[in-house]
Amino acid sequence: MTKTARAYTNIALIKYWGKKNKQLKLPFTNSLSLTLNLFYTDTRATVIGNNSDVIYLNEKLLDDKKSQRIRNYLDTVRDFYGFSDHFQIDTVNHVPTSAGFASSASGFAALAGAINETKQLNLDRKQLSILARNGSGSASRSVYGGFVEWIAGEDNESSFAVPIDETPTIDLTLLSVVINKQSKKISSTVGMENSVKSSPFYPNWVTLVASEIKEIKQAIAKKDVQKIGEISEHNAMSMHALTLSANPSFTYFEPETIQIIHLVQELRQKGIFAYATIDAGPNVKILCTKDSLPKVQTYIEQQLSNVTTVIAGIGSGIQYI
């Protein structure tokens, strides 16, 4: 059986930044995300008779170097489930790669789903989340829709995502402001390692995340969008403070990133709902309500003519098409 798995990307409102186990991709902290309905990856896995895997991305054959991360992951899957089959992987990525849009989240969630279907592993969603996490930590969350928490865990079996509210009836929309679609100069993995090793504030970050996870879950239950926005923005700025306080210091921000943060603050001073969150990249995502969205979008586009804005709503979990 061969089906195409579709997984959507997610935006972490409470972020994970730092791994305590690099091989198993176990984070130091829990994290909480919102799955989006716009950016997604479609992946098909077909068993082939070769003694090596064949990887296509956006209909282009990847050489060994470019596909090494995927090949390593497929080796891990074979070890987990005790089969020797090799695959042709056909992936179409509808997410800007390596630009802070978590393309690896939707990518590895879709790949895990495709293998699950092709090999008829009959994994439940918890097991699928574990499998996806072994490709990319944030992929564990893209198995589910809506609000999702990733439990950090202590080993391979205890680190997985759980749904908080997969179909939330909440007035929340995301405006993505795309500054740069190019790959990051410093990968998330390297950035995390540098921050954990050298930022004097990292222990405080671990404590902060534990507190803000509890607070934002309470806000989600109460549908308190303002509190969700406040916590999300503070958490994002705190994460990026770790990069600035690392030694050597580094940042994912570009001048336009700072400008958009200021514009978001100006909008709030005008009484317009807008809160910023930023992953490991320069692009800014702005949490809006249905009422504030057109005002925020117009204001940003008027002030910055060289950016692209994209609207995303709340997305669903992994699908098979």
C-alpha cells in the first residue's frame, strides 16, 4: 500500500531551544505549538528493489550529500522496525526551506506518515509522533492539529507530542511576514548548541518555559487570545535573547525583523491586536484576530514594501491523500 501523507507545519508559541540528547532529539524543555493550515509537505514512500534509497524533493533527484539527513533517518526507521526495504521518497514541499518556517517539521512528519502507510506499521499517533521526532524534533508536533504540546521526556519512548485542542474555536489568525526566503547562515541545530553551551541565561530559560507552558495552556482553555499573544511574544523574545547572549553572539534577526517588531508595538499602542513570534530565522509571524488582521496586514505592507505577507489559519493533523 502506498499513500501520500500530508503534514502541516507548526509555529511554536512556547519554543524549544536546546537538546539534551542530540541523537534522540530530546529537548531540555517542553514546547507548545499551533499547527497551521497553509504550509505543508506531501510525501510518498514506495518500496524499491535497490540497495539504497532514492530521494526526490520537488521532483528533483537529490544527490547523496543533499539527502544525507533523510537517508540517515531511513536507516533509523529500518533499525527501529527490523526491515531492510529501501524506498523511493517523493516529497513536494510547500514551505520555504531553512527560513524559520519549520519546513523540517512538516517534512519529517509527512515522511514518518508515508512510511507508516507503505509498510503498514499501524502506528498510533503517539508512536507516529515518536517516529517523526527522530527526524526532526518539531515534527513530533505536526502529527496533530490545533494546539499541541511536545513532552520533552527522558528517552525515546517518553518524548512525544500530545494534542491540547485540535479543533479550537478561538479567534486567532497568523500573518506571516516573509523577509527572506534564503537558507539560514546558522542552522537551528548549531544555534541551539551555541546557546546551551555559552549563554549565561540558559538555566533561566528552562525555568521560564516551564512557567509559560502552564500559563498559555490556561489561556487556551479560557480562549484568552490576549494572554496567548502576550505569552507567545515574550517567549519568542526570550529565546532570541539566548542567541544574543551566546559567546560568540549571533542573531537570526535582520534589520526588517527589528522594524516589524516595532510596528507590532505601534499597532498595539493604537489598540489593534497584534503580537509577534519569531523562530530561528528572520521572518516574523504576527498573531492577529479576524478584526485586526486586515489592519495589521495593511500597516505592515505600507511600511515595508519589500516583504511578502501570507495569512494562515489553524491547521489539522497528518492526513493521507
